[in-house]
Amino acid sequence: MFKRIFLFISVNILVLVTISLTLNIFGVTGYLTERGIDYRALLAFCGIVGFTGAFISLGLSRIMAKFMMGVQVIDPGSPGSSAERELVSVVHRLAQRVGLPALPQVGIYESPDVNAFATGPTKSRALVAVSTGLLEKMDGPAIEGVLGHEISHIANGDMVTMTLLQGVVNTFVMFFARIAAWTVAQAVSGGRDRDSAHGVSPVIHFVAVMVFEILFSLLGAIVVAYFSRWREFRADRGGAKVAGREKMVRALEALKAQFEPAADAAHPSLDTLKINGRPKGFFVLFASHPPLDERIAALMSTPL
């Protein structure tokens, strides 16, 4: 669930900063002229790099998920355990029901958290992964509801849509970061740096670009999180269509039973880190998922 968004955004920020770092090291700043910034050239530069970073993140999404989460992909051809066979069977059945062009890989990763996610660059190269905690703490109908939700993300093309949105966010993150960095560098250097053809310290400009890029990337994550919350409602409806409304509601209620008591107990400070908890204040803006009560209410009131 939230792992899909967290992995994508974190990898995207890493790729974006790495590309920017490399370009700055090699002095690729064609948008800078003797008169200052060429804003059209800067926007074109940021658009190319921003979308490149987003699509690299998309291309690496399945690989990075396996690496960062320790996902063990289940071989459909091997006997495996009964639980593994059942998991693969349910995922493949749901995938066929929504008409995916290829069956997704199915994996399990060790974690006591109740979680699952779907990722991958295309509908034909997707991965559905579930935690051991989810398999241990949910019953069959609830698990099928969760899997229906994740399959719906794949069928809706959410990863590609998120990539396009992230490309736009990246573009403006880089654009405004460089304008802000140039302003800071000019203020500090006063346009009198003799070591630079542009009259500003390249070191100050470089550091300011990195700082503003990370800061604006975090602000951009608010936009991505808002869009993610909207997509979750759609995935809930899709999960209800493919697995059944009762199973989808059962899955959400099971999640609520798992997370909300913990949020009210001895560790309220950790509540903002839980996707199904109740983040407060500023942290609400970074929530990738709506509150479970809202999701259940929307699912019960929306015609399928």
C-alpha cells in the first residue's frame, strides 16, 4: 500500500539529486548566460531532466522494491508451501479477471507490519508483494480484498500516471530550485566573483541548488501524496469490483483493527508514520492514504 508510493518518491528524489549532482559537476549549465538565467532554456532543461528522472524511477521500481524490501518472488512453477500456492493463485485469478496483459510476479517479504504493494514499469511487468505480517494477521477474504486493491492499481495504470505527475513536479522543483539558488548566490557574491563568468560563486550556487532541490522535492511530495490519496479511493472501488465489496470492506476493517488500537496506545508519537494511523497537523499533507473510516464510508456509499 504506502510502500509503493514511498519507494517511488524516495527513489525519484535520489535519482533526481544524482542527475543534478552529475550535471553540476560536469558544468552542464547551459541556461546560464552573461545576463543571468535564460528562463526558457532553464524550463526546457528542467523538463528533460525531470521527466528522465521520473521514468528512470519507474523503470527501476520493481528492481528497487525487491532490493529495498527484500521481496522473495514466488516461482509459480515450484510446489512451494500451500500459503504461497494460494497467494499466487488468487493474484493470478484477479489479474485475469481485470484483463491484465501478463500475470504479475508475486512475492513475500519479511515484516511484522500488515502491508502489501504493487509496483512495476508497465501492466505487463508488475509485481505484487505482501508482508508476512499481513498473511499471518488477516483471513482469506480480507487478503483477497487487499490483493484486489493492488491489482486495481496495476489495471488503472497508477504507476505510469504517478510517473507523469512526478515528472511535472520534478520539472518545477528543479526550475524553482535553480532560480532560488541563483538569487542566493547573487546575494552572497554580489555579482563580483572573478572566478565565474556569471559573477557568482560556483560553489555557493552548487550547494544552494542541492539544498533547494531537496527542500522543494519534499514540498512536491505533498502534491504527489494528495494525488495518491485520491487514487486510493479509485483502487478501493476497483478492488471491490474484482474481489467483491464485502471482501474489500473486510480488508479495510481488518487494517483498521490492526492499526488504530496501536495508534491510541503507548506510542502515539509513531502515529504519523503509519499509513493507516491518524497523522496530525502538517504531517497530514504527506499522508499517501486517506483515513480508513473515510475509505470504508466511500466504498459503502459508491455504486460499483
